[in-house]
Amino acid sequence: MSSPRLTPEQLELARKLLDEIRERLAALSGGDRDLVFAYRRKVYKELMHDERKPMVRRRLKLLKMKEQQGTKGELKGTEGIMSLDRRGPMIELPRAGVRVRF
């Protein structure tokens, strides 16, 4: 399953939204470059958390490890690192769509 592609009209709307966000951040910071950087990082972090949902992923990892009884999923060159292997970028982490890799 691949990510949906935006149409040219949707891309233009996304660009306008990004321009509006940049203007708002500049206004909030009052020209302070360090403050605009901090605002940008905060917005980025929150958007990434919306995408990843760290607490949900941790709970799901533990659940999947129990279901797999400690057996390993596919190993893709990440020795010693446990991660969830999503089978598609748009999956909202349902139990059936992931497996734990070690």
C-alpha cells in the first residue's frame, strides 16, 4: 500500500497552508530568529507525534511481542533494534497490519 499522491490543486493548497504557517510563526516570534526556530521545532514535533503516536506504538510492540512469543519478524539489517514493521504507510497500526522486528 503506497501513500496517496496529491493532485496539483491539493499541492497548491498545501503550499498556501505552509506559507500561512510560516507567516504566523514569523509574527509570533516578533522577528526573533531563535524563537521562530523554537516554534518551528515544536510544530514539527507535534505533527510527527500525530503521525507516529509513540505511546500507541509502545503498547502495540509489547502486545505483538507476546503474540509472537518472542520470535523475530523479518530482520532488515538493524541488529539489536526492535521496531514495528508496518506493511503500508497509511496503516493506523492495527494489530493485523504490523509485526515486531528485533
